[in-house]
Amino acid sequence: MSNLAIKQATYQDIVDLPANRAGEIINDQIEAHPRPAPIPAVASSFIGRALLSPLQKGRDGPGRCWIIGEPECPLGPDVLIPDLAGWSK
């Protein structure tokens, strides 16, 4: 059995990534991946825009949420960065 110590990822590991990489901390490990390509980024923008009016602004919808693109979500020791996220106001 190996006694190799695995370094626990920190927020500084995310900060130190190159600008063209996005990073998340999942189960104490850094997960780095390229930023979305143009077509998926545009698709995410369209979905966000479609949700914005009814969910955030209250046009033909409840208007009780915040819709945010690529927020950093600290969840305990993990830091997740979803394409889109929504929170109740």
C-alpha cells in the first residue's frame, strides 16, 4: 500500500489557474477544465436570459429568484461553479 500524501486543494489553487481554465474543488481535489467553448457559452446565455424575466424580474412569473451565471458556490469544503444557478430572494 502506498503512503503518498494527497495535497488537499485550497481556494488558492483555483486562483492560481490560468485565465482560460475554470476550477472547482470537489472532495478536497481541484478539478480544472477549459472555459466553455463559444456555442455552449451562447446556449447558457440564452437559457439564462429566458429564466431572467419570469424568475428574477417577475414578468409572467414569480420574480422571487436571482439567476446568476458561473457563480462560485462554496458548499462546505467544496467550491462548485455551475454554468447557471438560481437562489430565492
